[in-house]
Amino acid sequence: MYTRATPSLYLTSEYPPNVRLAGERLAAAGASLVVARMGDDEPLPLATASFDLILNRHGAFNPAEIARVLTPGGAFLTQQVHGIWAWDLLAAFDARPQWPDATPEKYAPRLERAGLEIVQVPTWEGKLRFTDVGAIVYYLLSRHSGVLDLSRRFHP
């Protein structure tokens, strides 16, 4: 007899739109939603050595906690945006990067101190190109850039 093990799937998020959407969509897949504060030093409300794979996309994370909840030989994959992304565009709106210290130079040593091996840290440098003002506004609003209420800035 063959039985297929059902993998455990958890999502941690504190961002309200993600929590609502994930709760609706992941329940059908048998997933659990853990609403947790994500930060550089926040503990994860998850069991030790309970995950083979942890994925993180643009979120803060605590390297020691990542190491704690990974099983031996487990992997942590993260995609981050450099803390000073689009600084010149933000400056045009009198805004500053929200997380200027979010850099590989900050996180790589912390991950190594937590006992994790850094396999790859690819980086990208380039230019953002916008074809119209609407695209700039959409980009800034969708990226939680700190330029959140343009209408108030220009229409007191």
C-alpha cells in the first residue's frame, strides 16, 4: 500500500491583506496560517527543527530563528530588495528609504553566525524606467515606499 505524506505548509505574515487572502486560499490546501510579527529579532512561534524549506520574499527575518526551525540539512531561500533601492526616485518625493540597512552586508554575517551556510548572494544593479507618471505613482504606492499618500502632499 502506498500512502503519500501530506506536507506541512505554514505562512507567517502580519500584513493584513496577506493574512486575509492567505486564510481564504491556503485553508483549501490544508495549510496553516500563523499570524506572526516578522522582524530582525522576533521569535517565530514554530517548533524547533520542523521545516525542510523556508521561503522568504521581501520580508524581515530573524536568522537565529530561521536556523532554529530548519531541520538539519534544510534550506532557507530569501529574495530581498536592497535597503536603498530607488533612492533617487524617493528623493524626488522627499522620501527616504524605509530600511536603508537591509543589505547583504548586514544579513549574510548574521545568517553565518546562526550556523547557516551562504550558498549564493546574487545582486542586481540597473535603472528603473517608467513610461508615464501613472506608472511611477503605481510603482511607489505598490512598493510601500513611504510615498503613500501623494494626494495629500500635492493637494493640501
